[in-house]
Amino acid sequence: MDHTSIWNFLDDSDLSQYSLILPSVAVGNVGQLACDLLISSLNMKKIASVYSSAVIPVLGYDPYNLHSTSISNSCEIYKCEIRNIVVLQLRAPLVYKSARKFLEEVVRKFKEKSIKDFIILTSSFAHENKHISTSPFRYVSSDSCSHKKKMLDLNWIEHKCVDTLKIYGGGFASLLYEVCQENYIPCFILYKYCSEGDNIPDAYDMISQLSSIVTLFSEKSDLLSQMVQPVSWKLLFGRPPPRDIY
């Protein structure tokens, strides 16, 4: 089947001063959880739904509002006007053979909207961390990325590339970074080494790390107190076992 997509924008305004944050479906789903946490904490407004043959279809209730009558799908876009942030949330993996075409389409769509830069959140297998006494975070940044100086000032550890960019367990992050480079879009990847399991703490850590270079929350209050867990996380691991089986 040929790759097809439908982009349904509810808000078609200019995004020239906005940064796009999007997760790569990766080990522990850390990027997706971090985007969920960000959308919920900033009470972001849904501005678009994307229906694509490249994304495995998923439908469900609104993950951020139990009283909403709307449904959510595999790929949706949210906006926070106060922080000039747009989040493209993916709730399902990409179909491998259509991944590049879809990512090229994402870059093209947001380039047309004059997006400022791309921020890719992902993760990597914990056993790939060869220096466990250092920070579990690594980054990859294009030369044109406006955040690069802050990363250097904060002594963030840069991912080491030998020939091509590879982040083991990081999903399509490397491919999207390549597409951004081809289209001269400023871009950086932030990832954390982690294992499968309860990755909610990793999501909090990732938002905290990202907040040190991108203004996401008020600096007048404690960062943790401003984070609001999505209501959908209450059933992240399913319901507890029924008591009558014991």
C-alpha cells in the first residue's frame, strides 16, 4: 500500500517563533512519556490530528481530560502559545517501510510553517552506556542549533559518532535528524540511557534536563510542583489483578 497521510489542522497559524518537540518511539517510551507530561503540565491545546498509513492506527479517549467527549489517535499536534512550543505526539510505532517518507513529510509540513527548530526526545539501551558514573543523558546537535552554546556551557555530554549516527534502541531519531539536516532545519536530539519497566521517573528527568536549556516552566516556582501527570497514566500498566483470584 502506498504511503498516504491526512493532516487536519484546527489552528493554521504561523509557527515561525515555535520549537517543535517530538518523541521517537524507543526503549522505555521515554520520549513519548516526556511529551505526555509536557502536554498535560502546560495544558496544551490540540491544533491538529494526523492520519497516516505510516503510523500504526490507535484510537482512544482523550489522555489528558477524563471529561472530554473527543477521541485521540496515533498522531496529534499540541501547542502552547505562552512558551512557543509545539509537540507532535506519537502513540504508536511507525511502519518501517514508510518511516522515511512520513518523516520527510513532517519536516516539509513544519518547514512550510516556518518552524524555528526540531527537538527530538528519545532513549537508548542502558547497557550501551559505557561510562555509568557520568550523566545518563547524551545529545546530538546540528551546527545551526541555537541551543548548542547552552549545552556546551552546561557541560552536557555529546553523543560520539564514528561514521554514521546510531543510537541503539533510539527508534527513528537518527533518521529524523538526518532528514532535518538535509532540509537545513536546526535540530538536536536529547536521549537518556534506560531500561524497560516503569519509565515515569525517566520522563520527569528528561523534562527537567530539557528545561535547563529551553524555557518550559516558570522559574519562580519549583519545577516538580509545576508538572502534572496525565490522567491516562493511572492505568499505564493496566488495572490491578482482581482480588477474588487469590
